[in-house]
Amino acid sequence: MSTTALAVHPQPSPVCRLPPELLIHIFVHCSDPPSDQLTLLVLGQVCRHWREVSHISPRIWQHIYLCESNGTSLSHNQALRWMQNASPLPVDAHICTSTTDMILPLMSPLMSDMRRLERCVISGRHEEEFKFFEHAFDPARTCLVDELGLLIKGSSALDPLGLNANSDTADDRPFPNIFQVHCPSEGPPELAFHFSLYALPLPFSMYPIPVKSLSITEFSLDVTTDIPRMLAFLRCTPALEILHFAGWPQEGDPIQPGKSTLTVSVRAILAHLHAPALRELYLEHTNVDFELRTEPYVHAQAPPEDGESDDEAHDFSQSPWSDHATGMGLRALLRRSQPPLEVLHMDYTDLRTKDFRWVFEHLPLLREFRIVGSDMSDRVVAMLAPFRLRLAGDGLRIDDNDVWTVRVPRLQRLEVWHCQRISGDAVVRALRARVAFTDLAAQEGWGNTLENITIVGCADFVFQHAEALEASLGQRLRLS
């Protein structure tokens, strides 16, 4: 017998002899709480066989547990890794956080492929469960969220000592549920996300979200608009088409360096906003009757921007300084981004006469214009009437010598509410002339005509003006 020692080959352990189907079942069980959220990654490092089994089985990655204590960077990487490994199967998301401000940052990487979500469970400070599979959302859409609404409560709503157990409940009443489903008369149901936050999320805590409609509302006078933070957050919404921002004007204290009022914020936001897909813009309550002494975001030595000079029309205004700021911000937005703006609503937001003219001449796709509580004059109303071009250009030729056109040639809906400085005669002249022109132009295939006109609460627009317009507009006219 040879004295050479016989080679001994170790037998595989019993667990390594388990069939992959049983091993997958064990892994799925290990991925459920209260186990560590990263258990699956640890199991995949035990040996090559376990790693291969975990990589070939999407089933074990179907439950995503995201916890605030892990930090946003790790949570974002985890969410993306789990979504990729679970593909093409649906997934459940479980989010645990001690503050409502962290829910959106933790959810943000999941929103780029929400059609695969079956259920989302939120625990911690806010408790909620939403079952996506119970609603017939459009499966062709990657991001199912039709609207993202953010209510900014401000630091004054914080209860750091926990002395008021119900403080968060009281502040969250406007949005008791994050997930809200609306069922239109036609088409699939629509999903909206509404969050009550103390402050907008910081950009490093957010993964880009493909929402098209965003609404930001400041909850009270205690909230001061943080311009850099808002602009940084808006960079996390690259597909934005609709922006609705509502805030509160601060009282008329002098503006100090590094601080700003809401109105200056509107100019800063619009001037620095890059939204090349923006289709709808809503501005509310930006008018203030005190002087804005500085523009903190403009360098003192910078040359004046086009339109910075005083309004040559010298029309009356109760809010001349905010009119200037809002007008300059809107000019900057349209010049910088050139968005295909189709809807512009201005509620107690005003412009100078020169800004109205500039904006009307740079909104070729605008379909809907609504203005409330404006001090605009008859000069602004007259801008809606057709006018003769001095040189041949785009427009409708009436005869061999004249070329006529209108500003905002796609306008179909016009609403004028509580504008007390305009006269009924000016409204009748401008709208009758416009409708006569645009009806003919639309028949010729050039532009659109007004289909819905609303005039409400304008003191100088009386019965005889209504009669005169109804003769031309018929059922298209709506009056108070």
C-alpha cells in the first residue's frame, strides 16, 4: 500500500445542497422585517452559489425597505438596486421615518418607475398604506403622479420638545393623506401626492422626479421664501410643465441684504428658473403696496436689464414696485427658457403696461389667460385688439395694402375678474374687433379665436356693455 496520503475532498454542507427553489424561499423570508434592510446583500456575499441564486431570482427583491436612519444616499442606491434586481416583477415599498419631511426624499427614486409599485406603506411619524393595484392607472406611464403638492409649514410649526403631541396632526390637516386619487369623467384615474413639510427638501437628499405638475404653497406669514433652496429643488423636477406657487407677502419693512420679500422672490425665481417644458404658470398674491428698496440677487454694478426703466405709459397702479418686479421676472423666464406656455393665471398679480405688451408679444402659444384684481388700464385691453403691421410679416392680409395681426394669436379663453380701472367701452371695442378678426382668421387657418370670455366684477362694465358684447359673442360670453 502506498504511503502517499489520500486527498480528502470536503463534502458540501447540507445548506449548500439545498435546491435553488428552496434557497430562494429562505431568502424571501429573510428579506421580511424585522431583519436588516440590507440582509439580501449580506447573503449574496456568503458564497458564489448564494450570490448566483440571489442574482437570478427577481422574487427575493420585491420588498423594498427604506429607513431614514440609513441616510438618503444609501437609501437611493438601495431603492435603485432593488428595483433593478426585481425587474420585471412588481414591488412593494416600505418607508420608515420619524419626520414627514423625509418621506418624499426616500420615495423619490421609486417615482421614475411607479407603474411597478403594488403597495406603499409609510410608518413612523406618518402612518399610511396605499394599494396601487386597486386602481386602474395608465400602465403606459412610468410616473403615475399627475400632481405633486407641497405645503410648506415653516420652522414655527416645529415642536422640538414634544410638548404638544397633536401639533403635527393639526398642521397636517390640509393634507391628511399623501396619496389622493381623482376619477375624471373620462380616462384613467389620476394620482396626486400631497406633502406637509417644514421646508423644501435639499437637493442632495432628492433623486430627480419626473413629475409634470408641481404646486408649492406657503402655509402662513411665518414662512419666508428661501429662494436658493426653491431653485435647487426645482432642478430636481426636469420634466416640469405646470408650476403653481402661492406665498404670502411680507409686511413693509425695509429689505436688508440677504433677505427678501415674496415679491422679490417671485422675480428671483422666475428669472433663474429653467423650465423649457413649462406649459402652465399660476401666480397669486404677489402685489404689495410698499417700495422694494433692493433686489438682492442683482449685482450692484450689473448693467440694467431690458425693460428695467420706468413705464412710459405712467398708468395708475396700487402696487408699482411689485408690478415692476413681477414683470421683469416674467420677461427673464420667457427669454431664458422660452417655454411653450399655454396657460397664464395671474390672481392679484400685476404688471406694468409695458410688461403686458412685452409678455403678450412673446406668448405665441398662449391659449388661456386669467387675470384677477389687476389695475391694468384701457391701454392693456386695447392690446388684445387687431392692429396693422407697419411692415409685411406674419398676419392676415385684409387687402392688397394692409397686413393685420393680433397678439397672443392662439388665445381661446379670456377671464377678467375684478379689474376696476378698465372701462366697459374699451372692453367692448377690443373684444368685438378681436373676435371679428380672429373668427375670419381661424377660418383661413391662421391662429385661433376666442371661445370663452368671462367678465366678472368690473365696476365700469355695465348692462349696455354686456348687451353690445352679447350681440357679437353670443353664448361665448359669461358675465356676473
